[in-house]
Amino acid sequence: MQFQLIINMVRLSPATDMRDVVKHTLEMVQMADEGGFAIAWVPEHHAIEMTISPGPFQLLTHWANHTNRIRLGTAVIVAPYWHPIKLAGEAALFDVISNGRLEFGIGRGAYQREFDRLANGMDQNLGVPYMQEMLPVLKKLWAGDYEHKGEYWSFPTATSVPKPIQKPHPPIWVAARDPGTYDWAIKNGCNIMSWPLSRPFSEAESYKERFENALKANPGIARPIFMMMRSVIIDERPDGIENSIKAVIKLSAQFENLFKNLGGVANGFVEEVDITKLGNRDEYNPAMLLENLIIGSPESAIAKLKRYEALGVDHFGYQANAALSYADQKRSLKLFIDEVMPAFAESKVPMRGAAE
């Protein structure tokens, strides 16, 4: 099983200098690069300090200029916010700049708040057909001249300038949860990103089952890479678990606000909703978090991760928790690299997966 780093630039207080956030995030990516992680991912988000990434390819270029071998990806580009020609060109340019290190993740978008501001208030669920129209267009633009007449975009003959280094195109990833998305992703040669949030292991099993069912429904298509991510905090100190749980809950209270459009955002800072009043509050019970997330000592992390390896997860996503201090974030990642990853060093899968 290989490992990926999912890391956001997060600013939790106006007192934090944005330059320090940029510096720290890069240092985490450099640690992952030197430690043998396969991929580091950057999201796309706008007008919120909880996840700062208005220009994903700008940030990836910064990382590429300061790393050596780690592959760098978008998790995910939000299809409705882009024009296909612009997206094809920007993605290809980064592939050139990074010498072919781009992993291209695309999705529908996560937060209605962003759609209210960037997409004239359209329902975020409509992001799915935008994504499904966008992806084939990108492949054709990366290949050469192409004219498009679709439901969401229409344009005369054009091509991607530049073209990506990777042929026929960079590996493509789709964030998948419902069975229809799994089926569509596999039909279109995409690797799979999955995230069971803080739900029980049975949620992970259900995603793997959807993946296998989609493979069976599409015989003859190459097996893509199946990735699953969870929040990870490695800390064996006496108060480590308590501090880790607090950090998870702090960010979760902001995530639930944005995910369900429950509260306010002031000057970019997201209000923390009271998760004890949510319908899914059991997902944030400390005992449940400790059981379902990768929290605790290196030994406990290895035991938990062995279940994902046995399930058939190809890549596991280390979701870094930015509510920890910078020192504790780095400490956790170093412990993971030094004491957890060696337990999985023998199992490798091809990087390109079905996108080849």
C-alpha cells in the first residue's frame, strides 16, 4: 500500500501570517517527498480561510519548484468554475513545468456557499453533469484540435496550448461516493478517491464494494487505483489522544458548517457549529473518532492501516490535521514516515492505474 498526503493551507486566526501558512505547508510536502509519499494533493476552494487554494496550479508550481520526485495533484478541480480550454491549458502547463508530475483530480465541488458566489447560486449537485461533460472535452483538447457543442460549453475549434508531457494525458482521478460515480469514473479510465469521513469501517467496506461492482459491470477496462483517505495524527504521548481528538473536532465543526451550509463565515473565517446538535453527532463522539480515524501511537496506526491493506486499498491518503500546532503536525508526519510506513514498504502498485 502506498501513501498520499492530503494537506490544506489553513489559517485559523487573523493573527497568523499567511506567509507562515505557505511556508509550513511546503515544509510538510517536502517531508512527504523525502519520506516516500507517492502524491501530495491540493484542493480548490475560494473565499474561506479553512482551505486556502484559489489557484491550485499556482500552489502546485510552488511545490514542484521545491520538491524532487513526489507527484502533485488537484483534489479536486471544481468543474463548474472553469472553462475547458482554460483548464486544459493550465493543467498542461503545470505538467510541463513539473516535468510530468501532474495527477489531475476533478469533481463537482463540495460547498454550496462557493456555488452561491462563483456559479450564480446554482445547486452544487448540478456540478456532476458539468464534470461529466468537462472530462471528455479535456482529453480531446489535450490530444489536438477539437470543436465542442455541449449543454454547458460550446466553442469553435481549439486545442490545449501547451500539451501535457504525459501521454495520452496525466492520470485522472475522481472523488467518488455514490455507485453511479464509481461506474462513470471507471468507464472513463479514472482512478478513485474515496473518503469515509469519520464513519465506521463499514463505510470503507461499502466504498470498496461499489468499486468492485463497477469493475464487474465494465469488463475489459483496466483496474484503476483505489485510494481511501482518513484523518491521521500519530502521537504516543500521554495527552496525545486527547489533543488529537480536540483538533479533529475543531476542524470538523467548520467542515460541517460549510458542507451543510449551516452557519456564517466572517471575513473568510468559518463559524464552528455545535456538532453535538447535529443529526450525525455520533460521528464526532471521541470514542468513535478514536476507533475510526488513524489516531494514536505508530503501533495502533499500523494495526488500523493493515485493515485497509487487507480490504484492497491501493493508496491510503494521510489527511493532515491543520488544527494542530505546526510542530505537532510535523511530529506526526515524521513518526508516520519513520515508524508506520516501513510496515507497508513491500506492497507497491503501478502509479498510473487505469489512466494509462
